[in-house]
Amino acid sequence: MGETRIRNIDEGAYPITPNYYKFFTWARTYTLRWDLTRALSFDYNASNNSRVDEPYGRLNTQEKKDTFWNNVGRLGRNTGYTQSLNANYTVPMAKIPLLDWTTVRASYGSTYLWTSSSLLAKNLGNVIGNTQNKQVNGEMDFTKLYNKVKILRIINGPMANTPPRGGGKENSGGKGSDKKSETSRF
């Protein structure tokens, strides 16, 4: 709670009462991740925003204090709630020898959103929204596919007889020198 008191400079006929700012908000976040298997996982996220309503004016009576603590005990008045759920599944294509060069992933996602109406416009109601997303992705590793055929595996493999760099020529270190430089292979 914040209090602003404006000073009356000329001692006018109208007293200026202090202004109280009631801004006690409360945000709660929940997260759950569950890897059921290596191929199947779930994510759940939620956030709840609330406002703890306070009585008008300064909290200077026991009744106002009790009202405030009752609102704290109820975790405030919900003003917004969002949640999302994501599920991912990787199809075990590596278990099928003919298709082990492919990968297939499926995912499902959904969200839910709730926003409360203003206390000044309760008759307009709350706002609710949701989304849903389904997705399937496929990948193909053609190198793995080509390596299943013997002739293509030989072509894709490293070359066994590659000539050394520099052609293997000997260098002399000067007139009458027996020094030879070595050629290295990479």
C-alpha cells in the first residue's frame, strides 16, 4: 500500500485527504516436465495472477486488517490465468532396419487463457481463449540410406590411396646439403 499526501499551501477551506494506492498483486507459476520414456515427454506450465483487494483508506482498524488478511488467505482475487500443455513423441524408426534412416516426431500443444473482468464492468463478463496445435515432422538421412547399398557405401567411404601433398619430392637445404624435408599427410 502506498500513501500520497498533498500539502495544502494556503490553508484553504477544503481539506485535502491522502490518496492511498492499493497495488498488492500476487503471481504464482507452476511448471511440470515429465519424460515418460525416451520417446515421449510432457510439459505443463501455468501462471495465475491475482490481486489482494484492500479496504478503502488506511488500514487503521481491526476490521480492515481482518478483511485484508482474509483476502490474503484466499490468495487474492484471480485476475488472469494461463496454462499450456505440450506433448512430444518420437516414433522409434531406428527399430525398423529398413526405415532406420528416417526420423518422425509428433507434437501436440494447447493453451488456455482466462482474464477476469474489471470490478467496474462485471456485467461485461470474463474473457476466455484457447489454442491447439498438432504437428508432425519427418527427417531423412540420405547418407544412411546410400550406405545400405554396397557400391554406394564404397563411393561414400574415405579414399584409401590418396597421393601425399607436395608430390613426395625431396628438397635440398642448399648446395651440398643432405637435408631432406618431410611431407606430411592430412
